[in-house]
Amino acid sequence: MDVGQGGRSAEYEGARTVFVNVEPESLPNPMFHERYIGRAEHVLPASFGRALT
């Protein structure tokens, strides 16, 4: 597992991890806190607000 610069994971740093893809993971990765399935242009604005549009 790559934990990024300095060896700290997203969870350690308090980050929210999000999986966005048009298809679900074949084996769900427990490192993701949230999952959004669909085209990014549809799910991101609805999930994260107008700041992304």
C-alpha cells in the first residue's frame, strides 16, 4: 500500500477517501469511506455541490 509522502495515510491525516467510477469495484477496497458509481459529470456535482461545476 502506498501511503504517500512521509509515510502517512489519508486516514491518519483525517482525510475522507472517495471512490468515483462508472463501475463498482470488483472487490471493495476498505480504504474508501464513500463510493459513487456513475459518470463523474453526474455524480460529482450532486455529491459535492456546485463548487465543482
